[in-house]
Amino acid sequence: MSAAPEPRSSQYISFFVGGDELAVDILRAREIVEATAITRVPRMPQTVLGVLNLRGRVIPVIDLAVQLGLPASVITRRTCILIVETEFDGELTRMGLSIDAVGDVVDLDAAAIEPPPPFGTRARQSHLAGLGKVGERILLLLDIDRILSPDELFAAASIEGEAGARAALPGAPAQGAPEASPSAASASRSPS
């Protein structure tokens, strides 16, 4: 009789956003780059900081704090961009996440991961893949495909009330409704 298989160890990369320590599966992380030369694109929702030219490839950069419902990130010397690969409208797409600071690579076996609680975290439960226990620390393990899904990005855009924001995101379906007048759109935007 053979023994039951041991839980496989998984690696995560941890980082900080809004004072919380978060992590994503290391297989989804591609690289970490300095937060420089982000080009703002007109009519993008507040969650999208702009685009980054990464060795000739245009990468949209998302303010992860805003996407998680936290106050907008403040750029400091420790701020960096975590490039992740996610499924976006059926295709693997690279996107950048603005994070406050990088943590470290952690090994978590299945026994160290618990399901997210129905309350008590600042991230929505649907954004979490689980809670990772590392010694006395708890890491919020993000479901990167859910957070960066078109539905979630578009929902954040509609909450902000920016006319045309849905059409400005990559892969967005065309809208049939007419745009709001320029004066109404500018009145609903908060100053940057």
C-alpha cells in the first residue's frame, strides 16, 4: 500500500500595498521593474496609471491599491511595478501592478494556506485565493486573474464614473450608449 502524496510546496512573491502584505503565485510574476516613465493615457479610469514601454512592449500599469478599493498609491523611491501574466479576454496578457515595496519569495505548502475569511480583510473576498501563514505573518494571497479580469477592471471604471472608461481598457467591448457630455464627464472626475 502506498502512502498518500505529501502536499506540494508552492512559491509566492510577497509585496506591500497600502500597509498590507500581499502575495501572488510566483509562476504568474514575470519581473519587477522600477516605477519610472509611466505614460498617462487620456480617458483611462483611475485604476490605470498609464502604460510602460518595457523593451518595446507596451504594458498597462494598474494601481493595485485603487483596484482593491484602497486610497491611491503614493509614488516613493521604493515603489515598483510587478509585471504579471494574466488571462485577459481569453489571451495571456502582461500587466504591471504598482506596488509600494517588494517583499520576498515564500514557500507555502497546502497546510499553510487557509480559505479567505468572510470578513476582516480590506480586499474583497472574491479577490483572495487564500491566506498564507508564514510564521506569525499572514499573507493575503491574491487571485490575480479575478482582480485583473475585464469585469473587475470595468466595474472599477464604472464606480469612478468616468465616461468612456470601459472603452479605454484593453479588450473592452464597444458600448452602445452615447457618451456623457464633456462638461458632465469632467464634473464627475476627481482632480489628480
